[in-house]
Amino acid sequence: MKRKIYIIGLSLSTIFIGNSCKESFLDVPVQGQGTTATDPNISQNLVNGVYNSLLAGEAFGNEGDIHGISFISATNIISDDAEKGSTASDQPAIGEIDNFTVTPTNGFVAALWNGYYNGISRSNQAIAALESASITQEVKNQLIGEVRFIRGYYYFNLVRIFGKVPKVLRVPTDSKDANTDPAFQTRASVDTIYKVITDDLQFAVDNLPTRSKSAVGHATKGSAQTLLAKVYLYHKNWQKVLSLSQEVINSGQYNLASDYTTLWRQIGDNNIESIFEVQTGQFNNSDLGIQNYCTWQGPRVGGKGGWTDLGFGFCTPTQNLVDAYEKGDIRKSSTIIAIDNSGKYRGTTLFDGFRIPSSDSVQNLYYNYKAYHSENKTIETFLGNRDQKQKNLHLLRYAEVLLMNAEAANELGQTGVAQNQLNKIRNRAGLSNTMATSITDLRNAIWKERRMELALEHDRFWDLVRTGRAAQVMQAIGKRFIAGKHELLPVPSLQIALSGGSLDQNSGY
């Protein structure tokens, strides 16, 4: 008898992820059946559980990866902003993603699929329970709006990573339902998934309060408007991008932080520029942070080939990124550890007083400053668990709203508006106003500014893909990028096997 396991939408899975994949075709009961929320506290706890799913980063565990090393690999390392780093022999599967030699058996790719569908499962369970909850309709819609915002974000990442993916919007009634409904085992079109995303985010826009009326760390109306504008950016719906970003600007809820250098330190969490962050320690009563986010990217020091408790040295900035900064751009030293004005590696003292040793005692030349979290308890909260550091991940911030507004305005012929928004970003970085005046020159200037402003913030590769520049840029730096193939990662082979072949593979894999 052929035995298979339904894995999409389960809160736990039986996939073992590593450099090799072990298959398990055991029949298991569907996990996480919906419950009924009988009071506001239970309802809020359901929503908190969905927020906590944002912390998933188990590249080698059952829960999968949402914002851990697999996510870092598929966003930063895959781009021209960063490379694998660490040592050549450590985690070669990350190198496959970096070098575009990735195959459907890659464990880090499998972890992404698994992680995001676990997060979607948790979202679906919460929505089902909230819909029958004994709370007012206004509160119900707000809580569901928060969950749908997160589910929309999860699907946005899935469609950018894999293209077509299964459309799973409900909790299956049992294992038979899970294994027989085609929706759970076939990939929906990209347009269909984008309709799911826009529906979720529009519901969130319509039902979430503004930042000033929301608890710190919760998704807000501005969060939903910003993410929805970003979704429309990928479809070149310039009027929608312009309108939504302008609404965020006009809301008066956000502004650029005065000091760019503090944005990724704990002192910069939830500041005036923050629109949505993955919160650590807020929606739980422990020291939970994004699993190993800081450790994977921490400087690998203590002698070449070795490392200290700072980290493993992955996701190292490229020389290409270092050289892309204009002279006087303050963002350079806030983004990249261990460079001075000459661009040479020196022993560098970080903001907390920790000194990176000279170049003969480190594995890599540069490291990601935005991922650094201090272990000095007098400067940043550190509870002793290096794998769960209290490092908020800034997913949406006001600077990107200005850049989206500028890009949309320029494409609609409003070059003056575009220049004005772009100059706000440049001036904060210590740079003079843009010299670009034509639509073409201004478009390129905005794209360049997105790279510098959002460097190592997990958007660069997707920006290259959406603007049609991925093949040109990646091939120019010697990557084995094949147009029409490497814009997406492969569907994990184990998922295809477990679906009985119902899931199809991306082109070229």
C-alpha cells in the first residue's frame, strides 16, 4: 500500500532537514485542529501564537525556517549584497544557494517551505477559532486583521521564493480531507496567490487601528498599507503604490529616525521609523528571539577556521556592496562591520565596546552589522541564550515607504515628487541631493538608493528579480545565474514525493 503524509498546513511536520534528507511516509493525524475562543484573553493568545511563528528559524528542525539562516540565504546571501561567508567546508548547501547550483534536495530550501506553511497553518487555525469567538465584531475583525496581515506576508514571501504554491486557507477536517482536496496538494497560479495576499492585506487595512491606537509591536493600518503598497510594486500598479504610500505619509504616524546608525540596535526598536518588526520577548514570557538569526551571522573570530560564541560568520557583505557606497555615506559603517574610510579591514571596535581582532584572527573580511546584537547586558538585553538573542527584525520601515512613493511617482511622470522623496533618504545618509532629472536616470537612482538604504535587509535579490535585472547583475559578478530558472528556488523534492507527484516543479529544475 502506498503511504503518504500530508504536510502542508500542519503545525508540525516529520521532515528531517539537513545536508541530506530522510523521508518519512508515516500516516499521522492532522495537527492543530481549530479550537473555540470563548473570551478575549484566549482570542488574544491565539493571535500571539501567530506572532510567535515569525520567530521560526529551525534550518535543521521540524518547525522549519521563516526568518533564520534559510531565509537569510534566500534573500541576502543569494544576492550581490552578500556571500555565504564562514569557511568553505561549513554548510555547503548554503553555498549552493549562493552560487545558483541549488537542487530540489537542498535542505535549507526545504526548511523555508516547511516553515512558511507551518506559519500559515497556525494563521488558519487562529482565524477559524476567532470567527466563532464570543467577542465583539469590532475586536474580532481587528484580531483577524492582524492574523491576515501575517498570513499575507507569509504568502508574499512564498510566491517570491517559489512562484506557484498551494493555496491553503483553511484547516483540514482530518487526514483524508488533507490528502484528497486538490487545493492542498497542487500549486495555484501566481495570480491566484497574489489575490490571496491582496485580499488578506486589504482586510487588514480596513480593520486595523493606526499606530497611535495600537499596542506596541502589533500590526497596524500603516503596516498593512505599506505591505500592500509593496505587493502592488511587484505588479507595477504605480497608482496603487503611490496612493497607499501617500496615505502612510499623510497619516503622521511615522517619520525618518534622525540617526540611521541606531536603527538596528535595541535602542532603535519600535522607533518613529518602524512600521513592522518581528518582536522578541513581547508575545511570550521567555527569552525567545529569532532562532540563531544573530549567531549565524555573527563575526567568526578567534583564529581562521575557528569561531567564538559571537557567531558562525555567514552572510558576509561583498566587496561589490562595499564599493557601491558613495563617499561620505554614513550607512556604510552602520551596515558593514570592520571597514574604515579606506575600505581596508582593521581591528574595529563596535558600538558596545567589543573589539573585532585584526584580520589575521578572523575568517572573513566583512560582517553584517545590522544583525549584530551585543552581549553586554548594560547596553542591550541579553538573557544568556545566544541562539535566541533579543534582536528585533525590521521588516517594514518608513524609509521604504518614501522610496516606494518616489518610484511610483517617477513612473507616473511626477519627477519632482520622486526627487523630493529620494532626497530625504539621501540627506539623512549625509549625501547631497540627487542629480538625476530624467525618468530613466531617476529610476536608476531610486533603485540604487534602495540597495544602499535597505542593504542586508532581505530585499535586494527580489528587487533585482522584480525589475528584470537579476540575470545581468548576477552574471556580471560571476554567478551561474540562468535567466528563466534562478529567479525562483526549486520546489523541495520531498514535497513532490509526499504529494504523490501532484506538485509540479519549477522550470529548469
